[in-house]
Amino acid sequence: MKVGFVGLGIMGKPMSKNLVKAGYELVVCDFNEAAVAELTALGAKGAANGAQVADECEVIITMVPNSPHVRAAVFGEGGIAETAKPGTVLIDMSSIDPVESKKIGAKLAEKGIDMLDAPVSGGEPKAIDGTLSVMVGGKKELFDKYYDLLMVMAGSVVYVGELGSGNVAKLANQIVVAVNIAAVSEALTFAKKAGTDPELVYQAIRGGLAGSTVMDAKAPMMLEGNYNPGFRIELHIKDLTNALNAAHAINSPVPLTAQLMEVMQFLKAEGCEKEDHDSIVKYYEKISGTSIVKERC
């Protein structure tokens, strides 16, 4: 099976590398020529644009930042839709507005092209080691057909429902992650302000009901003052924007999401948008006048 891959950014590049390592014949394109060169050095074939990718491949994966970028990759000049044949399948692994997923899918269907929306969770580390969580929407028979392909990049691949459902699940995930990071930040800042070692508090509560994957991933980073991006604040702002838009479209109240958006907007104003979303703790440190970062000898 010849597979196309459009978008070799912080997530797409390691994901595509895992496909090459698994033996898939891959055709790739990206504006970043250095990223394309990395893949061609591993055995992939480079393409000038999405149209060239689609001319050679029966299934094409897109992994780009947001809804407008997916539209450009598919319907823009030199886009996938220019040359994609009826029966081609687009698997969009970007995290976008589910309403847009449905609109893009409907337009592609007019050309006889099928689409799955399959956003991922796990950040760059899990993209590198091939253990992402993938949430998939679209036709069940297409999910079944491409399950093994997706599993090359993932630790879990779950079918959620009709087209758009994958991105609904991803936005739900991003709501939970944002609120969880904020709760950990708030709790550890409270502990420090109360005169108790926040690292010992973390160790005390992580094995109980309060424990979570988010806590174990982010609390140690907060305590070290490590804000190196696994998932940047600016990307979480993008996801929460999509979550708010989607929720408002169906009259679903999301007050905690709205509050976390304001926290992240504060961090953006402070110049932290390129940092990991664990820097949410900086908001709490600012308003409490304390820091939970461990003192170094």
C-alpha cells in the first residue's frame, strides 16, 4: 500500500517515520524542505505538493495545525483534491473543529473521496515512540480497513462514530487535560503557600483518587521549572477555541473551558505561548505570589 503524508511538523514527522520503519511505501510533502529530506533519507519519496501525493497514493494522511490548513492542503492550489481519484481515502489526523471535518468530508464526497477524522493525543514523545491515542470518526468499514495502518503510529485506536466524532473526542480530551493541569497547579501552589512541600504532597496524593496520567506527566515538570514544549500553550489555545466554538454551536455550556481559555490568554500575553501547557502553573504562581519550583543546591 502506497501512503501519502502531508504535514511533517512536530507530530507529523515522527509519525511518518514510524510508517517508513514499518515498511510502508510513503510519499511525503511539507513546506519544510529539511523535514522532507529527513524522510527521504529513510526511504520515503518527496513530493512537491498534495496534488502530487494524491496522484500516487490511494490513502493520504494529513497532519497540519488547524481547520484552514486542512482546507488549504485539500482544496488549495496544488491540493490533494486536484488529482485524487474516486475511491481515495483522506485520513485527517489534525485536531480541528468537528463542524469543519464534516464540511470538508461532504465536499470530498462529491468527488467520490472518503474521509476519516482521526486526531491524536499524546504529544511529541508518544508520536516518536508510536504510542499515540487515536480517536476516529467516519465510516466503520474504513476504520476497520485502515486500523492496522493507524496502529503503527499508536498505542490505541478507537472508533468513536460518524465523521467529526474523532474531533469531538479530541476536544473533550483537551478540555479534561487543560482543567486537570490547572487543578494540579492550583493544588500544588496551595500546598506551597500553606508551608507544605508540594513535591511531598504530589507523592502523597498521586496514588489515590486524585492521581492521573496528567498529574504524573506534568507535576514533575512544574516542580523542576521545566516548560520545554511537549504540547505548546498556543496549540492548546487553538484546541480550546475549537471546543468553545463547537460547544456554542450546540448550546452546550463549558464554563471551565472558558475559564482555562482566559488563563491561557494570560500566559500568551506574558510571552509563554511557545512553552508547554504545564506553564499554566505560572498563572497560579503569579496570583499567589509564590513558586513551587524546587530549590536547587
